[in-house]
Amino acid sequence: MTNKTKTKKVSLDQIPNLEVPLTSEFEEQNETPTRYVVVRGGMRVSDKEYQNPDEPKALEEKSFWQMVVKRHPDGTKVQIVAFDKKLHRIW
């Protein structure tokens, strides 16, 4: 018995073309609203997230943590920064 190899014939004329350019799909994925969190020394201080860094609740939380740093100085800064999925996780 002999083994015969089968070959597939593929037509090279049929190449799939995308009707939508890749850039528009990429832009749609990145249009998520930016969230902001309060950090102290680069570490997130609470599980609350804000839509704008100028929200009254965000500013109130920042002022609270600045008061804590003034009473117990350890050289950390309190900031309202954009949410980063890897840095600002809640465990």
C-alpha cells in the first residue's frame, strides 16, 4: 500500500477585504469614559470613582486626605488622577 498525499487547491483570487477600516474599530473601543480616583502617594485611598476631577465629592475626599497628611506627615502627595486598571485595583 502506498500513501498518497492529498493537496488542496486554493483560489488566490478570493481575498477577504474589510469594509470598515481598522482605525474606526480601534477608536470605538477606546471611547470609554475616563474615570478618576483619589490617590495618596500613588496608592488608591478608596473604592470611589468619579467622572470629573472637579466633582465636589472628589474634592471633598481629596481635602480629607490632605488633612490626614498634614496631621501625620509622611511625605506623600494626595492627588486626583485618571483611573489606571493595573495601578488602581481594588482587591
